Amino acid sequence: MAARLTKAQLADMATCFSLQGPDSRMSGIQRVNIELREGIQGKKRWAVKWNGNVLNKNLNWEYEMNPSNRTDTFIKATRFKNIQYAYDAWCRFLKKIGVKQFTNMDLDKANR
């Protein structure tokens, strides 16, 4: 039998988190993924993805083109240094559209 993993160990190994969206009548968003992706020069970065789009740092959705068509400017605008920054951007977007039931939280405490 394999050794049991803690929630923290499992989270450290994950490359994609799927989050339930707010009431879709308000936002049209039922679920987003926060995914670990290639950044510039092979550095791993996190992206908030929904329906073929990615959330940029200005809290707007941009269509995600094929990898060969993504510019460095696009990648810098739509990739986050770590999962906490990506999650915070998602929460700020929800606040921007008037969703109040979602708040920023420390991801280490999210499942306690």
C-alpha cells in the first residue's frame, strides 16, 4: 500500500485545481481551472482558465491562442507567479462582477 499523503503534499503535486464558480446566473461561469503552465523561458506559472479564455492581471478575460501564437506580452499578462496570486486574481474578479460570497483566503487553510 502506498504511503498516505497529507493535503499539503497532495496540493504540492497538483498541476490543476478546478473551482466551482459562483451562481452562473450572475456571472455565466460555472467552473474555472487554475492550471500550472509554461511561462517565459520555461518557468512554470499559474493561469486562471475558463472556456478557452484566461484571466489577465487586469481582471479581464483573454482568448488563449495556440502556444505558437502566444506572445511574451500575453504570457506576462495572463500568468501568475504562484497559485495564491492566481486564486487572489480570481477572487478579485468575482468581487469586480459583484459576487460577494467568495472571499480571498489563504490556500493552506482552505480545507480545514
